[in-house]
Amino acid sequence: MLNWTSFVRSQLNESNFLSNLKITIPCGASNESFNFPPIIRLSIDLMNHLFNADESHIGLVLPEKTQTMLLLAIFKVISDIMSGEAERTYDPSMFKKGQKLKCGNCVVEFDRVDEWEGNTLIYIRTADTKRATNCIIGMPMDIAPFFQLTDTKRPLSNDVVFSKMKVELQKKKAAMSDTQKLISTLIDYKTHINNTVFYVGPTGKARDLLWDMRIDNTEVKDSLLIGHSDVEGNVEIINKGQLSGNPEIVLAPDLYAVSEAIKRDIDVKLLLVDVSNPNTLDSQLDVLDELRKKMFPIVCLTDTVNSFNLDVLEQRDFAIWRWDNESISSDLYETSNEVINYKTENCAEQKIEYLKCKSEEVTTTLSILYKHRRMIDDTTSNMLGIYENLFSLGFIALRSVVELREEERSKILESLVLNRIKLQMEKRFISAEMYNDFDKVILIFQAFFDKNLIFPKVLALKEKLLLQRYKTVCIVITDGADKEYYLSYWNEYCARISSLGRIVVMRKTEYCNHQYVNCEVTIVCGWFNNSSMKQILYSYNTKKYLVLLYDYEQRWKDPHVKSWNNILRKRSKWKIIEKVLLHKQIDLSEFSADEPTQIDQTDELAEVELVLRENRYRKYMSNGGNKVIGEVVEALPVNYVGGTFAFYKTSHKLVSVTDIVLEGKNDIKMVLPVELKIGDFIVIREAQQDLIRDLADTILRNSGKADARKLAKKWLDVLNMENVFSSFEEIYRKLKDAGCTKNQFTIRQWMKNEDIIAPQDKNDLKYIAKATEDAVLFEKMDEVYEAGKEVKRAHIQAGKTLSGLLKRQIADRLQELGEIDPYNIWEPITMQLDEIGTVKVLKVIDIGTVMLVDSATINRLLDE
């Protein structure tokens, strides 16, 4: 039997033209060239093995996503071109007479391919020969340079320039190394590949990486023809030089863009999909199911932290392969500090230590507060405030890993005195048990926050730092904590014990959004919620993790870790090896085959956070919020800086300017509430209306098409009217009988998703008209479809206009505020936008789980 490490080594030792390539990412962590990542090489080999075994639908989980996914796409394309898997069709006889061609920076005109004295010659015209009658240049095909297809409007180059360029190319090719010849081949065939690889993911980041990246000192955009697809499936070449042909890689914003592009006869070789945001994938399952019926393979890519909900892929028989500490041997990462190697190595060698600390006070107080989580619902606004305040003090006690400053201690003790006074005022309205329990909590906290007490976690961490003497340490603290104080406190301690260690302090949100943390160990101040802990531990930002835990936090940690292991330790690697690598006789005993363990489904920490959010909402209602309770609907609570919050319908789109604020990018994004992350920046109009919709309506009015939206929604009006008299199941059956092939999920989205302007396929309008027997829709079907396209175009233009306005305004406001840390913004940024009015830029500080709220309060900014 062959162990896995030996198999990996044998695969990497096989001759491969990719192995000697050097990659440079100028905006990367190291800014230096690094070797072709072995994990990319093995991933491509594994994909090819699976394709050859008729396993065309794959889920691939990687330690890192931003660099790895795009590198995988690029080198899969290069591998296919060099191995002949991609169809290369350089045939000058297929050029058209008068067609412009490019050779290097020269532009010439094709005349013909002809035979002369037993040789095949290609004849072209330059600026000089164009002016001369019957004067053309003929070159033997075997020594003629490669010509690229182009739609350039540049004039033809003159004969001297072309001849000089031809000689220079010949000299360069004669002196090329093997890897340079590989790059030269890619350049030669750049416009002559018939197959296309689609890459679906955040196109802005992908484009930036492609623009910066070099392979053996040649820019990727000079080696490969790159395209971009819009939502209507139009593919535009984005390389410089006005080249034409089938792009080898097309960046697409979503699966709908791929579906539309296929209708335009694009030959798809492979579809690579970034599924790091499972909520985005969920909203596109209908088109994924349609694309699975096509003949090309589909590979869904994600990183570990976003791989805990791949059920939708497993249900569709995707073969899931995880690169993890079982499958990553030391041969699969280099010593380079580039992010892809850094995180691959950290994944393979990760060690997580839980440092347990004792505190009877924490255990007693939190147990009491948790016991009353439901009984507090029926109390007064004052009691809700007391409960929330005591729980917030409980979290301070849990997660503080510094000694409190005197002013902080005084504020806490004052608040406890105030809470005790309020509790006595509420005594007659609550049970004796609740009163006594809360009074006990207050008394324990008064002793716990006394000036003579040093928190047990602080003492434990001091002892650990003294013992281990780490060279570099990253301490992760809560989002509201004082980062500068933490930094000075622990720097002073390290200086006192003569430790030369470098201390980095990051708030939880900052750490989760950080791509690269060059430290020896990450120390986490306590156990956060499920999502945050996954992001911290599976970011692979360091090899070592030290999590400080009071015994009470163990009851939160254990079910979380067990549920993660149930997913991470599935037998998926067994199944793949048994199917495609059986002939290699690999020893499977190295891979886990654990049966899922039974876990307590109660997530106490999530329940506590939900109770606190619900209490905040009840407090809002009782303190002057909306008094008239109308229809109750499901909504997602989102808290912003400045004491504001909102409840969003899951289909409501928000305007995100996170990339503009944090990275200086140019574009806004439209995101669903479930796609938000803590630390994101959202723009909300003070008047509460939909920014994009209003701006799009202005564009439609200015172009004389003010009625387009009303006409475009005619199909939805018809469906809504039918919904009054028929159930959804009846409507679905009628549509199926009329010829509609869409599934129930898609049709529900038509009727519920406020952002759907019109169905993608015009035939669906016909099926709706037929199913509802609506003669007007049937008669105006073409007009309705065209109106829908107009509204979609207006929305795209509105997005671009808003991006420009916000980019300029936000840049100006941040400059006014001076040198600031985006992670330290705790107040809204208010600004005036032309044609829009007052808007606020708000930072997300908390995201809850779906809860029932009054419909009158949804999709609005509320004050606590």
C-alpha cells in the first residue's frame, strides 16, 4: 500500500511544464516571485482524474480562497492549452481578406494564403504596401510570426516597423528558455483558442488580481485573452490592444450571466464557481440545476471557513474534496510568505490549545441570567434594561484580558448601583425568585469588578507569555474594547518580563476580515458565537491558536466544535480516492472515517444573543417605537454603529460600500442581508427609499421612458391577481401545463423577490399569459419584455452612477476626518449626494438570526 504522502510526492515528481513557473503578485503579502504552488498542481491533477472518471461535478475546499481560486482557474487554462485539452485553431487560411491582424505592437492586413514553389505562404499588407498597387509581403508559413485577431481601429504599421518587429521576435524566440517558450506559446495562441473557462465570483477582486499578476515576469493579461460577461450574457474582451476571439477566461458576476452567455453560442470548456457565500449560491440553485444538464464540468470552489454548508452540493451528487491537515503533506506548500503558501502550511500544521480558567463568579452569574432568559419576556421595559445591562457586564467579565482602568471600574460599579435601585423599584412587579436572583448577580458583580481583583484570564495569559516567550503574538479582543489600551498593557508586560515579543491587537471583526496575520500565535480572549469562532480558527492566519476559556464557556465551545467536526470529518475523500485513484493502492487508513457524533442541538450562546436582540426590539417598542402592531413577518436584525438597527426582509437588497471604504475600490455592491458580515459598511438614504430604484427611475424619466417599470411589471401583476384566486401549487401546475420548465423555487422567487424585474426568458411571459388566460399580457408580451430590459439597464446605470458619487464623497469625507482606522469607526458618516439627498454610511456591528417582527418596522433604520 502507498501512503498518501508518498503518492503526493510521486505526483509532484512527475514531469510537468507548470512546475518551473514563477508567479508574482505585486499586491500580495510578499511582493516577491514565488514558485508555482504545489497545491494548485495537485488540485488540477485531481480534477483531471475526476473528469476522466466521468465525475464532472466537483466541490473543492481549499485553505485560502482569494489567490488560490483564481490561480487554479489560470493554471487549469494554461495546462489545458499546453496539453492539447483546449482546442487550438491557428489556421491563417481561415482569416478573411482585408482583416486586420496584430503581431506584437504592429497592425497589418491579411491578404491570402497561397502556394508558391512547394511552400505555403501567408501574404499581408502594411501601410507601405497598401499604398502600392499589387504590392504585398509573402512569408513562408513555417517562419512567419503568429498573428493575433483584432478589431483595432489603429492604422496599419509601415514596412520598416513590421520588419523590425519580426526580426526581434525571431531573436527572442531563439534565445528563450523552456518556461519562456511556454509563455510564448500562450501569447501566440491567445486569440486562437475555441474553448472558454468561466470563473464566477467577485469580478472586481478577480480582475484586480489578474491585472497585477505576472507569470515568469510576463503579465497574465499579455498571455491569456480575458473576457467579462455582464448580466445579459454579453462578453467583452478586457485585454488592452483591442484583440478579438474567444476569451480563454471569462469573469462572470453570477450563474445567470453564464446561462445567458451560453445562449450566445459561447463554447464552455469548464465552469469554476466561487461558492464562498452559500447564501448567494442558494439564490441561484435554479440556474445551477440547468447548467448541470450541460456537457461541461462544474467545479465549485470555497475555503474551509465557508465550507460548512455544502449540503446543496452534496444533494446534487457533487464529489467533495477537502484540502486539510489530513491531505496536505509538507510537499504541498513552499517556504514563501505569500498568502497561498502561508495559509496552506498553517492549515497543515494547525494546533489549537484551550487554556481553561476558573471563575465561580462568572459561572454563577451567567447561569442565573440564562435561567431567566424567557421569564424576562413578560416584564417591564426597566427590567429588560437591567437584564441587558447585566448580561453586557457578564460578557465584559468573560472576555476582558486586561486589568480595568479606574474610570472603567467606577462606571461599572455606578451602573450596578443604579441597576440595584431600578431592581428595587420593580420588586413588586416580578417574582421573588427573579428579584433575589438578580440581586445576587449584582452583588457578585460588585465583588468581581472590585479594584483589588485581577481577572483570572489576565493572570493565566501572563503566565503563558512568561513560559512560552512567543516572538510575535496577535490578541483578538471584542469589537467594543479599547485596542490601544490592550496594546500598551501587554507591551508593558512583555517589557517587564524582558520578552522581545511583538504584540498585535485586533478586534474580532478586524481579525475575521484580515487576509494575512504574520504572527506565531493567535490568542482569543474568549468564546464568541459559532460564526465568529469558525472565521477565527479556520482563517489559518497562524499555526497556533490559544483560546482563553472560563469553565462556563466550555458549554458553548463543545457543541460548536463537535458540529464542525461532523462536517469536516466526512468520508468524502475516501469515496473520491476509491473511485478515481484505486489503481494507486493508496492507504486509506490515514483519512478519518468517523461516524457523526450526536450533539446537543441547543446553541446556548446563540440563544442568549437572540434573547438580547428580542429584548432590544421590545425595549424600542415600549419606549416610543411603532405602537400599532400589524402583520408579523420574518426579518433579519442588523445593528449599526451609533445606536441604530434595522430588520430586513431576506430578499431586501442593501447598498454595500465596504470595498470603497476599506480598499479604495470604485464600485458599490448590492448584497442581501444574509450576505452581510460584521464590519461591512452600508449606505442608507435618510428618507429610507431604495437608492438604486429611485436613481434608476430618474434615469428612465430623463430618457422619456417613465412608464417602463409599470409596463415591465405587467407579468407580476397578472401573477399576483391569479394568486388571489389560486394557491401557489395551482399556479405552478398551470405554468407547467402551459410549457414552463422552471422549478418551484424559481417561480416562488418571481412572486416574492422584490428585486426581480422580469423573467430571463421571454418565453416565460408567454407561459404566464397562457396559464392565467391574460390576453393583454399575451398581446403586449414583446413590449413587456423590452420594458424589462430597459429597467434592468437603468438599474445597471444607476449602480455605476451611485458608485461614482459615493467613491468621491466617501474619499473626501475620510480625508476630512484625517488619519482614521476603518475598524475604529463607531459613528455614522453623513453626507449629501447630488440628485439623491442625505445618506448615511453605517458600519455593521452585529447580525442576528431571523426573528418575527412587526411588518411596519422592516427595511427601515430604527433608533434604540
